[in-house]
Amino acid sequence: MIPHKNDLDLGSRLALRFAEEELPGQYQIIERFFRSRGAYARFKELLAAHGCLDKWFAFEAAATETALRDWCTENGVEVLGTEEESSS
């Protein structure tokens, strides 16, 4: 069974890592977002306001691919194709 994104550290912790790297001045605000419902909507609105939404989507996609590939390796699941093929 494929793990949930939170099991792969792809939930709010990923968003907070992104905030720490890209918007350190907004980190505390973003951290507060994730204490209540609707966090991702507010997070994405803030990113859009700072012109970082595309950067977030690329960061999230790269982290997801890495986490899934690592999980597959750890669990003996063969991944067909290469990273280059999956991105084209």
C-alpha cells in the first residue's frame, strides 16, 4: 500500500520547509496557518501574493518524486522509467 503524503513528510512540514527557505520573514505567519483548517488555501494565497506559487509547486513536485522513489527503494518496488522520462 502506498503511504499517505504525511507519512512521507510531504504535508505541512514540507510547506514549512519551503517557507523557511523562500519566505523566512513569513515563517511564523505560515506556521500559524497550519494550526487550523484551510491552511493550504491561506498558504497558497500568501505564496501567490509573494510571487512564489510556481516555485512552491516545483518544490512540492520534486520532494514528492524523491520521497516516492525513496519509499519504493526501501520497500523493494521497482520504478520503471527514468526521472527524465517522467518529467517529459
